[in-house]
Amino acid sequence: MDAFWIILTGALVASCCALLGCFLVLRKMTMVGDAISHAVLPGIVIAYLLAQSRASITLLIGAAVFGVLITLLIETLHKQGKMQLDAAIGLSFTLLFAIGVILISSFTGQVDLDQDCVLYGEIAYIPLDLGWRAIPRQVWVLGILLMSIVLFIQIGYRGLFITTFDETFAASLGISTLFWHYALMSAVSFTTVLSFESVGAILVVAFLVGPASVAYLLTDKLPQMLILAVLAGILASIGGYFLAVAINGSIAGAMASVIGIEFGLVLGIKKIRRLTSKAPQSVFGG
């Protein structure tokens, strides 16, 4: 039963991240997830210092606030400061992450609160944290999060679609590109924060980028891309768990590795097909 909860947790995180990751890939903003996962560190420390408690809800609120804050900072540097997007992301998350490290070293030296324990979860412990009806607490949280993301995409599909592919056309239709940008970034922030407690920051970033990239290679239609990304993420969760069991290694690391394997296989098959299609044909069509 423990294996089921671990795989289910991985699949839920993969589904949440894959759906939002498709829009990040199409907007060329895939590293925002990595930035958020590191920039929330000062929010976690400040929340602890204010509440003097390591309760998950307190730390998550602090992390969520800073997750939204970095999206505002990135956008300000990019739009107002005229910085390139990748430079704005790199500057923002390294600055906030460094502040978090300073706060930890200065004020929490006697407390078991460090960048490893707050940024890198352990999915193998999920079955131990039981909630209502003996279902792990994180399964409930991630299940609600997934339903919220599906509802968000369903309601805002038109706005997200148009602003992703053509901001100028969207503005001409009276659609606020800024609103949908911040709506998407807020969804990514909360997804990252709620997920990294369970699976760790590295796997969250892998799920944000990998499944969407695999789907991007397979189709040029957004609805199909969303479905294929979710399927790729779920497959990585299942395959990653059994790979970790086989090699007695990290489950999160194995899941991230399977995503890389999926991408490599799809890219390789696509290149082979492209080369085959360009192969010279005989005069008899053979």
C-alpha cells in the first residue's frame, strides 16, 4: 500500500506541474519554477521567526507569499528594467535565495531548519503522514490542488491560450495580458510551494519542464499537449518508483531520471523519422 501512495503522490504532482508547465514551455518561461522553488526560502524562514513554529501551514504561507513576490520582481525587472527574461529570473532567485541562506545562518542556528529540509522533501515518507480516512495528508492537498488547476485552465483557457501565442492580438481583443500572466505565475507559485514539501524542489522543476517538453515534441495542438504532458508525468512517476526500488536509490531522483529518458527517447525517435523521411527514394519509388 505504501508503494501505491508514493506513486499516487508523484502522479498528482506530475499532473499539476505538467498542466502548468505546458504554458511555461510555450511562453519560454520554464525556469520560473526553479526560481520560485529557491526564492521561497526567505519566506519560510521569516514565517518561522514570526510564528516561532515549524507547522507546515505557517511555513507554506510564508513560502507562497515569496513565490508570488518573485514573479512580481521578475516581471518588474523584465518589463520596467528592460532586462532579458533569463537575466531577470537568474538575478531574482539568486538574490532571494541568498537572503534566505543569510537568515538561516544568522537566526535559526539552534533549530532544525535549513535549506535542505525546507527545499528537498522525501516522497518515501508520504505514507507516514496520514490524514482523514487514513489517506496521506499530501494526497488530499495535491488532489484539491489538481482539481483547482483543472478548473483554472478550463475557465481561463481562452485567455491563457491567446495571451500565450499572441499578446498583441490578445490586447487588441481587450484581453489583459498582464492579468493572465500573473494568474498563471500565481498558480505556478502555489503549485511549486505545495508540491516541494512532498517531492522536493528538484523533482518539481523536473515535472514542470520535462513532461511538457515531451508533449511539445509530439504535438502542435495545445489540448493534446496538455493530455500528453499529464500522461508523460504519470508514466515517469510509475517508472521512477520501480526504477528506484530496483537500484535501491532515491525515488525523486529516479522519477526525474525517467522524465529525462522519456524526452531522450521521443527526441531520438523524432530525429530518426525526420532522417528517414529525407532519405533519397529510387526512381521506382522503392
